[in-house]
Amino acid sequence: MRFVCYTKDSMKKNTKLYETVAALMAPGKGILAADESDSTAGKRLAMVHLPNEPEHRQDFRELLFTAPGIEEYLSGVILYDSTIRSFTDDGIPFPDVLTAKGMVPGIKVDLGTTDLHGFKGEVVSQGLDNLAERFAEYYDLGARFAKWRAVITIDDEETPTDAAITMNALLLTRYAQLAQAAGIVPMVEPEVIYAGDHSLARAEQVTTRTLQILFQTLMTYRVDLEGLILKSSMVLAGDMHPEQSSPEEIANATIRTFHMSVPYDVGGIVFLSGGQTPKRSTENLNAIAKLGEQPWPITFSYSRAIEEPVLMTWQGRPENVPEAQKTLLYVSKMNSLASQGKYDPALDKKLK
Ligand code: 13P
């Protein structure tokens, strides 16, 4: 099934949203997801044996956002509620640091997942309560785009169910409506989880189904697709599957999936890294870009695949900040090249 494009109609007057989408999807740039909840940020800090204290979280984020020249490769950064309210040591609010460098501040607005009663192992995301008020405040704090993550897990033949996908699609749609009404670009993220023993073909089937249901729902509720960004998983065999696919196989499956499910007027598509190593995330993005121009601009929006090499260089030591910032620049540059199909893994001795 191929979607008929959503026609340009009289609703299409969201110029500000389109400007934000254009800024975020600027060629050769990607979006950093620095939006871990405080508890997930603690897991990252634990990798370098730091306790989960606000000052350590702030130090790491300050290192990222103030890295000299990073705006050459990053068009935007997704923040978390406590991060959008944080300041540098010099007292500059984080969103202002980003805006001053020409990067667009974003905000994660879902409040994590909860069980979908009656559907073993399936979850829905929370956070619609008071979301209009939260959007108004986030807008005042500088946010111009917002992410909502839904989690789709592949298990047996019955999981995920259409019921769980549909419920998540409705929640994503309601949040996207509220975001656009507030002048904020929704970045809808139905993450098909990489962990598992499923095949590449099963991942393709589930991702296609998920995106078809999501975009049907978004269109039913008249969300302006041109003023929206899809944040997607790459189509990957599960990490426990015996046959791991080549970047070319992954690229073909991913682009085939999008052509079967993503209307052509969607403003852009960005990828999460999903637990792949930094090198594989970059190689796979490169293979996707090498397939040539698509109806949508496509780039990266990684968290772990960018932050982990930076954390490892930093180790929580102030004297390592300049070197860690150089690592951030390097990883971002490699992904910038990959988003243009110009990354050469043979020349890259650093990413692992
Ligand atoms: P990863 O790149 O670590 O998967 O994170 C991206 C993201 O935004 C997950 O919600």
C-alpha cells in the first residue's frame, strides 16, 4: 500500500512550524538527543562512575552545549524538563546557549511508559495531562520542537498488537495536535525496539505497520505533516538474532519501509540510534544516504551513539572537557558526513 500525499489545503498556514522544520533539517546537520530523564542520565553517569547528582548532569550537558563549533554539525538539541531549566556555570540558561549558536532547543514531553492493561509486555506513553499548559511554558523557555516517544516491542507473532500500536498512535496524534497549536514542531517517535531475536523481515513488517497506523491517525486528526518530523528506528534484525544484516540490507529495508508508510509531505525523518554502537549507527546512516535523494530530508538524532564516546573521553574530569568536546565534534562530523553518504568507515579509526 502506498499513501496518497496529503494535499496542500487551506489549513497550511503554519509558516513558523515550517521554518523550524527547515532549520532542524538543514543539510549536513543532525539533532542531538540530550533528553534523558534524570534517572536515565544517572545510568550514563554510572558508566564513568559518577553519582547521579544534578551538578554532574549539568556539567555533562554544559560540556555538550558549549562545545566550540558544534553548531556546524548540529541543528538542534532535545532537552529534558530539568535541563531546559538549567544554566551554565556562568548563569546562562541552556536554551539561550543553544539559540545563541543558531541551534533550535527542543523538549521531550512524554513522561515515560506504563503497562497497557490486558496486553502482556505492551506499553503506552504518558504525559497528555496539562500538556497544553506545559507547551506554553516550554515555548516561553525557548523550545520550538518537542519529542514524544512511544515504545513498540517485537516479541512473538502476536506482539506488537494492532491495539497497542493504535493506542500509541492516538496518543502521539493528540500530543502532535497540541504541539502544533502551541507553535511547536512535533517530533513523533514510535521506537521499534532493537533488543530481541526477531529477523530483519519481521522488523520491517512491524515498522511498516506501526508507521502506517500512525500516519493514518495523524491524517485523520488533521495534523499538518509538513510541520512535523518523524523520529524512527532504523529497520534492524534484533540484537540477539543470529543473522546480522549488512548496512546495505538495513538501508534498503528502512527506505522500503518509509516508502510504504510515510506520506511524502512529512517535514523530515531523523533516526534514533537505539542501542547500536556508534560506528554501526554511522555506517547504517551512510548506507541509507547512499541510496540517494528521498522525498523527505533524512538525518540523525542520536543520544547514546553520540554521547557515549564523549562520556568516555570526559570521565567526569574537568581537565578532560576540551578533549571531550573534540570527541563530540568528531562524532557529530562523522554523522554529518554519513547523512550525506560521504562517510568512509575505512578512514575512521576512532568510532567503535
Ligand atoms: P538513542 O539514540 O540512544 O536511541 O536515543 C534517541 C532517543 O531520542 C530515544 O528516545
